[in-house]
Amino acid sequence: MLYYLFQYLEEWGVPGARLMDYITFRAGAALLLSLFIAMVIGRRIIDRLQKMQVGEIIRNLGIEGQMKKTGTPTMGGIIIIVATLVPCLLVGKLANVYMLLMIVATVWLGSLGFADDYLKIKRHNKDGMSGRFKIIGQVGLGLIVGFTMMLSPDIVIRQNHEVVNVESNEVEEIIYETNDIKATQTTIPFVKENNFDYSSLTRWLGDEGAQAGGWVLFILVTIFLVTATSNGANLTDGLDGLATGCSAIIAVALAIMAYLGGSIIYSSYLNIMYIPGSEELTVFCAAFIGALVGFLWYNAYPAQVFMGDTGSLTIGGIIAVLAILIHKELLLPLLCAVFYAEDLSVMVQVAYFKYTKKRTGTGRRVFKMTPLHHHYQKEGNAGIDALIQKPLQAIPESKIVTRFWIVTLFLAVITFVTLKIR
């Protein structure tokens, strides 16, 4: 809204009105606004949740300090959602398709998580919305994003080509085509020509069928990544500040990628895919980062509020959609490895337990407890029949959280490095 007001003032020659034309200025404004909203208005939301007795229901997992968290206000993800959306509505270009998709993704998954939390509170137990309905909601968002990217004329890329000196075999310059194109290309690491086209996997369908098949594959990948990342963030949200801190680090990495990929100058210099219009995602990322950091002020150990599924499902989905829109979705397994490790730990645990129970009549475990972060909170050799007993001593919650943050930071750095190692 303020963006369009400043555009109007610029036409009248008002000094300073052109500031809104700069992505960096609007991103900085979005960051400060979201941080302010999360910290100031967030306090009022927490107080309101306490008055409404919207407290977290804690299961006794036999972990030290776990039961002390009973009654801590939940559904704090509302803070993240409000602190993200308000700055975007104020300083974002609302006619930009990338910004609109991110707003839709935030509201969509925020509503899904809110419904889940509401049912848990209403029923006074941990059984909220049925898992199948969550999956349906996540798949629905994946379809919206995938089909919008396929059909929208505003979502395009501009292909880049290297001009190589024949004598020295060195790249002299990067040339971009003059026309924007619709393509199923994405970025992959460790490859010299680091743009991979999904349609290359469906060439057997012929020239016309290959492109259509490429879009089908892309939409399937989109659905999978939105579902996996959203659920991964949901599982990671088990310790104070864990999901919030990891997500903030990932969001910073995606903000840098969005800014570089949306600038033809930086894209050419770094030899990466240029995506016209995607620079607007930098504003959304800045608001998202500010909201996460502001929420972390209250969510850090010992937490004064939990985000609940309202927040965890939303932040995971936001991260997935952001990566997909800037054509960096195949970097998510590395960038979000912590989320996916949490996903895999649960799947492996359940599968192995069922397999051993069927074979021997007694189910065995791989980890002492899942999701993965709880494995480190349990004492080893404490009567739990698990293949992995180390560490033998329980690690304090705050140390686990900090170490997971460090791992995520390391993974973010490695993600950038892989783009230049070809």
C-alpha cells in the first residue's frame, strides 16, 4: 500500500518518494517493521493467549524439564504470520505474482496449522487434525504453486550462455537472451552448466510431449517438497527456539539467492539463472526473517510461547515455496537437511519398529526417541532397545538447539559454495 502511495507521490515530484523504487530500501523497511510487530504486538498476543488459556499439552516423554512446559501458550505462529504479512502488504508490490504466491502460501498453511491447533485445544489432547487432511492441504498448495508457475505469463526466466575463449578455454563473459521464456529449468550444484531441465527426462515423449511431461514432473516435485519441508519444520519444532532459529538462517540464504537471481547484473557476474521479477521475494524474505527473529525473542529457551502447528507448518511451507519460485528447489535437501533428517528419523524409526515386530514379535528402535532432536535428550543404555545408543549422556536442550543452528549455518554456507564448484 505504501509502495503505491509513494509511486503517486513520485509523480508529483515529492522529494524522497523514489526510495520505494529500491529493493534494498523496501527490504530493510520490511525487516524493521516485522521485527517491531513481532516484538511489540507479539507480547500482547502472548498475553491474550494466556488469558484464553491456550496452553500446550505436553506428553510425558521421560525427558528432564519436559513437563515444566505444560501450559505454555501455543499458537504463537500467529505472531510470525501477522509480522510477515503486514510489512509485505505495506511495502510490497502486490501486483507482483511472486509476492502474491507467497501471501497465498502463508495464509493457506497458516489456516491449516491454526485449524490443527484449534482442534487440539478443543479436544484437550495432542490429536488435532487428521494427518490425511494435513497432507491434502499441503498437496493443494503444491498444486496451486506448480500450476501458477506453469500458466502465469509473468513467471519466466532468461537463459544465460557462456562466451568461452577458444585459445585459453576461459569464460570471457555471460550473455543473456533478449527474450524471456517459460521453462522447467532449475539450478543444481556441482555441474558446469548448472541449469537442469525437467523436460530432459521426458524427451521420449517427443518435442511437444517433453515440455508437458517436464511440467508434470516439476509439479510433482513441488508437491513433494512443500509437503516434506512443511512436515519437517513441524517435526523440528520440539525444542525451544530450534525450528525458529534454523528457519531464520535458511530464510537469510534464500533472501540472498532471491536478490542475486532477480538482478541481471549480479546474475551475469555470478553466472546464475536470471529470473525477472523475483527480486520482489527479497522484500518478503526480509519480512519473514524479521518475524522469525522477533518471535525468537519469546521462543528462545525457556520459551514464553510455542509457535504450534500454526507456525511450524507455515514456515516450512514458506521456505519450500520460496526455493521453488527462485528455481532453487533441488538445493533444499542440502539447505534444509536438518528438517529432512527429522522427517527421515521418524520414518526410519516407525518402519524398523514394524519390521522387527513382525519378524520377532518385539519391536526394536533405531534411535532412542524420535524426532531426531529428542534422541540426544535421552540417556543411553537406559532400558531402551535402540540400535544407536550414543550419546550415552543426555545433552541439555539449549546445547542441542545451538548445535542444530550451527549445523544449519554450515549447510547454508555449503549450499552457496556448491553453486560455484562445478
